[in-house]
Amino acid sequence: MSNTVSELVKIKITGDISSMISFMRGRNAKGQSFNIGTAFILAVVVIAFGFMMVFSFGISTVVGFQMKEKGCGWLYFPMAFVASGIFSFIGTVFAAQSYLYEAKDNELLMSMPIKPADILLSRMIALYLLNFIYANMLFLPVGVAHGLLFGYSLLTFLGFVISMFLIPLLVTALSSIFGYLFGRLIKLIPSKNFLTVVLGLFTILALSFITLNFGHILQTLMNDIDKVAYWAQSNLHVLYWYGLATNCYYTPVNLNNYPLTYNDIHFNGSYSPINFVGIIPITTITAAVVYAVSIFLSRHFTGIVTRKTAMKKKKYVRKKLKKTNIQLALIKKEVGYFFSMPAYVMNAGMSTIMAVLLGVGILLRGSIIVEWLPRMFPDASTNLIGLAVGSSLALSCTLNDVTAPTISLEGKTIWILKSTPLGAMKVFFAKALLAPIVCLPGVIFTAFASALTLKLKAADILFIIFIPILACLFSGFLGVCVNLKLPRFDWTNEITVIKQSLSVIFTLLLSMFFTAIPFTLAIVPSAYLEDFSSVWAYGICIVYFAALVLLEIFFLSTDGKKIWNEL
Amino acid sequence: MLKIEHLTKRYGDKLAVDDLSIEIKSGEIYGFIGHNGAGKTTTIKCSCGLLEFESGEIYVDGISIKDDPIECKRRLSYLPDNPDLYDFMPGIKYLNFVADIYGMEVEERDKQIHKLADMFGITKDLAQPINSYSHGMKQKLALISAFMHKPKLVLLDEPFVGLDPVAAHRMKEEMKEACKDGAAVFFSTHVLEVAEKLCDKIAIISGGKLIASGTTDEVRGNVSLEEVFLELEEKNV
């Protein structure tokens, strides 16, 4: 690797790490670092990595044990190879586009005496390192579980180590080419925002389905693991050979008489060194894919990076302009910004999706709730359904962090709001009201679904409409308050603010915490006390949220204004 | 129209503006000259209420910017040196948004926007989103938004950067037009020839201190403004 490439890799990695840490650490309005952030980041990273590794280890142990029992241990590493590869691919495929083709310094570097192929190589190495982390977050625990279940010989251990480097290599090549194709495809489509939102929603729904049905999928897999092994053995030869090279617990009767029959599966724990040859095909294929992708992309790199798609010019037709009052104009501006960014919609609009899912669930399975709740809480003096639906909707609203990055997102355009005759409160209200605007469609849909299916009384319906609105207002104002305390204007890409800033994480956590309190206080007595009417429960929740919103408005009108003036 | 009295502004330990006083009257075009980091942008930002300052006073049309910033901002418009605008909005929506903020009537905004857009030659681009604009087009759009509500005070930071010669010429005409209507224009620039030809008055700032001010003729005397500027800078160093 040339010095230039290693230098470029170093710059990219240190830049990314310091930018991520700096963003998550947060700064207050005066630009001072927010110290609690460092410990917080470490905790989040450790928890996330730890969770994934423990999860991977648990699944590997369960599935691996079944494989061992049924004599198809050879499937263990091929399955882990595919699973880690897919996980890594999903985690980095969108990063590939920004790492490789949309890096802000691409044009600057290309104006210097550096070969385009070297720039591409440095980017791919950085992407490889990211894939290495993602893939091995799952694959490393797989290896540990393998040691405990099957044990290692020198060669199978070597096979495991080679795989650790091989998976991210293959994924890097695939995500690089997919990132390129996706970039080209999206430029051909006129309404790319809409397409991105639809694709994102589809992904979320697919992942939700998999998560909800994970137990069933796993059970089916374990029951039929021998059939899966047999099918794979007959159809996926490269993976089969790779499996033979990395696991002792299945040696075919006769490698030359392949394909074997289902009855030929043996479980004997022996391993012939010749099996290790089976790792060559998958390694060769990976090398060939990486080579082909690298050659293709390095030949076209300059063209890809500098290509500009001619936008169809919209013809200006002079129409009578409309006058709007200042508050509405500001709200329209916030809503316009929100819907102009698919990543913003996908990250912050979860509340609406959750509310709609709840509504669909109630429409489909509402009768179960009607029957189940009274049986579960026989002592309840009141109908708990209104409270249960209202609290679920309010909790779904707390997933709404849409206002948490709004101050930071002003970025370099903040001069517009600050140099024009606008009171700070007008700006704060416009930002805070974005939360109910985003949430309300889902809330209203679910309220109607509940009224239709659950046969609610008027008081219950009013509650399930008003309490989520109050919860939305609370989380909306909370986002503005937190962001005023922790603003960041030194971003170069909006996504960093929306996804990584401390303000967003804090708002989500605080919002969930404060929303859980009143429902606990209302649901527990409603469920277990005979004389506790639902009106009391509803009253507690409404007064609580109204008080919180008033407190937030008080903060904004005092400290908030001062902070805004200092920004 | 703009009265700056003993303005002092610090960034931490660094003194950015040091006891600066200037008065700009209605109908005047006032040029503000200084090297990079001299304190021009800081002074302009303090004048439009973007930055708070430690001591001194700034009055816009007789109103203190500290006491009633909103009322001051109704009377002024500001344009930064590199105007970042709302990229997601089409040009016309941005202008309409600014018109809403200043409460312009429908007929007035319609007339002003189209007059200025025609003048700067960007009418046909008004339906395009701002993220498709070049730097110069963004500058023109920002200039339209600065002039369209007929402010009494126009504060411009390096307004000629990125403008083509035709647009620069038209902007000078618009500045003169605004002054004829009783407005005051205060702008910073590095282009000494422009300042020399366009301004009624000039102030030179160095290291945060005002080192010369007065009518253009008074400041330059018998030599060119460039010679005066270089000589004063040398003395100050």
C-alpha cells in the first residue's frame, strides 16, 4: 500500500471518529464541551456491542447444538458467514455511497497529483474496516460458541480466522457496487425523496416483521435444520465446501461421489486435512469479486464522482403570491424542511408509524383486547381500555424526536431568523408544533379505529385524542429546550445532527421517562382499586402533561430566549 | 439612521472591536474597509442584532438594538458575506417567506420581488429549489430579499463577492436608488475601487479600531484610496 493511500485512510478514519465523538459529546450554547457525553457514548457503545455479541452467541449456541445433534455441523460456519455478511451489508450499504462517491473532499483530492484509483482504494479500505467491525460483531461470538460446541483443530481455527477477514472483504465489494448502482438508480427517478421514504418504510416493516416473528423463525429453523443442510449441500456447493473446511463434525462418506443422499449424513467428529481445500473456492470467488469491482470502479471513479445529472428545469409561472401570518409561515418552513429530507422523516417519523401500526392492530385484533383486559384485572373498577390505548398512543408519540435537532439544523442559515424581526418565542413555537403535526395523522387514525372497534365511551375517545396531543406537545417543546441547551452548528451533513447528536438521544430518553410516569400512576390504581374511576386516571394524565408543557414554555420564554440571543 | 457609539466586542480574550463609533445618516452610502479579521463583520453583526456586545450602544433609527431588537430589525435588512439560504425551498417561496416575516402586503411583495428578480435576471429560476442555484444566484436571491421590503437601513457584508459585472452594476444602482428614497446603506468591502466610486463616506478599521473616517474625499485627500489604506495599515502595524 502506498504512503498516499495509507495517509488518506488515516485521515478518513481519524476524521470520522473525532467527528462522531465530538457530535455525541455535545456542546452547550457557549460552545463548551458537555462532559457527561463521553461516559454516555462509551456506555451506549458498550451496551450496543455487548447486546449484539451476546445475542449472536446465544443464537449460535442454540442453533449449533441442533446442528451437532443432527450431524450437520458443516452448516454452522456457512450460515454464520451469510448472516454476518447480510448484517454487515445492511449496516454499511448506505454508508458506501457517502464514503466512496459523495465524500466532500473527493474533488479536492482529485485536483491533487493523486491517482483516482488510490483515492478509491483508501475509501474502500475505510469501508472495509467499518464492515470488519459490523461483521465480526456477530461472527466473533459465533467462533467462540463453535469452540465450546465443536472444538477446533488447527486448520478449522485457521478457517475461522480467514473467514473473519473474508466476510468484510466480500461485503465491501458488494456494498461498493450496490452503492454505485443505487446512486445511479435514484438519479433517474424524479421523486427520489418519496422513493427513499417508501423503501425505508418497507425496510422498517420487514425488520419489524422479522423481529416479531423471530422466535417462530428460529424454531422452524431448528426443527428443520437437517433438511436445510441437505438442500444447501445439494445446491450451494461453494458454501458446502467451505463448511467442510471449517467444521469437524461432519465428514462426507465420499467426497468424490457427491452429491450425497440425506441418509449419508454422518456425525463423527473426524476431520481430514484435505477438507481444508474447501476454503479455496469461496476465497477465490471473494478475491475475484473484489478484483472485478475494484477494476470497474477505479476505471469509472472520476466519472462517477464528477457526474452531474441535468435536473429538469421547472418553468416559473408568475402567480399571485399569498400572504401568511408570521407564525404560520415559520411552521410551514419547518414542515417543508422536515419533508424535504427522507432521512429526517425516517428517523423522526417513527411515532406516526407506531401509532398507525397500533391502529391497524386494534382494527384487526381489537376484540381480543376487549376480552383480555377485564380477565387480567378483575378488580378494576373501570374500563381500562381507554387508558391502555391512550397511554400506548402517548408512548408512541415519545418516539418522536422530530424537534430535537431543529435548532442545530438552522446551521449556517440561522442568520435569517436572527436578523429578521422575529421574536424567539415565535421560532420556538413553530419548531415545537412540528411534533404534533407529524404525529397527529397516526393518532387520529388510531382514535377512530379504537372508537369503531372497542366500543368506547365519549370520555374515552376524548382521552385517546387529547392525551397523545399533549404528549406530542410535551416532547415537541422538550426537543427545542434540549437542543437549545445542546446546539451544534459545526456539522457538514444534516444526517449527523439528526442521527448522532446528543440532543436527539437525550430528548428521546427524557421524553420516554417523563411519559411513563403518569401512566404508571394512573394505570396501577385503576387496575387494582375499586373506587378509582377512569375520570381520575384521565385527570392525572392531562394535568401532568399540561403542567409539563407550561413548564417548558416558561423555560423557553426565560432562559430559552437568552440562549437564543447568544447563539 | 445607524449610530454606533463606543462599541466594544470580545471573543473570549480577543478584542474584536475596540471602542468604535460611527454615524450613518439617511441617504448615505457608507463603505467599511479593513483587512481580514479587522472587525468589519463583527461590527455589522452587532449592528443588526446578530451578536451581543459587551459595551457601547447601537441605535437604528433612534432605537437601541439592546432595548428593542425586534423594532430595530423591522427597519433594517442584513446580508452576510456568504449567504446560506434554505436550500430546500424554491427561490420564490424563500422570497415569499421573507415577505411574510416583514408583513408585506400581497401587491407590494409581488411588485417588488418581480421588479428586483427581473433586474438581477433570475425571474426564470424562481421556481427552482435553491440547492440548484450557483453561488452568484444565491447572492442575487439574498440581495432581493434584503431590498424588497424597502428597509431604512441596509447592512451588507462583502455584497459584491460572487456577483457578475452586470449584477454588480445593478446592485450599485439599487443601493443608490434606496438611498434616494431615504434609506442608508452600510457595507463592507475589499474592493477599494468600488468603495471609492460608490460611497459618500468611508470608514477604515484595523485591529478592531477605527483608524479613519469621513467623506470619501476627506479620507483619500489627493491620492487614491488604495494608497491611503496601505499607508494607514502600515502605520497601524
